[in-house]
Amino acid sequence: MSEPITDLVAAAIEAARNAYAPYSGFHVGAALLFDDGAVVQAANVENASYGLSLCAEANAVARAMTEGRRGGLVAVAIAGGKADAAGAIALGPEPVMPCGRCRQMLHELAALGDTDPEVIGAADGSLTRLPLSALLPHAFGPANLA
Ligand code: THU
């Protein structure tokens, strides 16, 4: 992997600075690493109609696919926590791992390139690292509709 994991986690933490999360106060950043070395960052975007809020990982997938990416996903880092007055996030003791909907969205992008990306959840002082296939076993995906 060309990009060290610590750099990818730093990119997720940086992305969280742009979260729009006035309702939950929980700022999340995601960073997707591709096989050409590119990193795509995004943050969560909430809405006054709470249920419409968008997760950081979903926004990152949408951003990457809008840039034309169709596969090549090798790793995903996620960081979340409360923001301080300067906008920096304080990681909690538990890692933020993707919600169910985001696992499915990540699977779509991964499946297009036949990769099983490593998912890295950042906590204060530790990282949880698991393949996406372990987080979403027996996933439904493009192959089912072929
Ligand atoms: N959130 C994410 O961005 N990613 C996740 O994987 C879990 C939750 C966001 C959604 C909402 O804006 C806030 O965190 C609190 O649930």
C-alpha cells in the first residue's frame, strides 16, 4: 500500500473538520484510498430534517464515483468525535466503523473493481482494522443483478 495507514487516518481526521453536524455534534470524516494512490475525503452533512443526514462514508463514495471512479478501492479510514472550539475532533474510546448503509455503499464501489478494502476505524489511541467482507459478509451487490 503506497499510502501509510497513519496518513489515511490523518486524512479522515482532517476531513471531519468540514463536517456539518450541528444537530448531533458528532463530526465524522472518511478517507478512501485507491490503487493509484488517490485519496478521496468527505464528511457527514446533517439536515434540519434529521433523517436526511448523510454519513461521511456515503458522501465519500458519492464523491469518488462522481469523479468517475469505478473500483480500485483498497482502504477506508473513518474518524469521528466531538469537535472542539477550533473545529478539531476529539476521537472517542471506541472506533467509528461504517453504519450498515455505508457498508453497502462501500461494497458497491469495491465490487466494481473486485477488491476487498481494509476498513480502519480510528479511536483515541487505537485503530480497528477489518476487511469490508468481514463487516458485510455475503453482501448483495452488482453481481447479483448481472
Ligand atoms: N455518521 C457517519 O457519518 N458515519 C457513520 O458511519 C456513522 C454515523 C454520522 C451521521 C450523523 O451525522 C452523525 O454521525 C451521528 O449519527
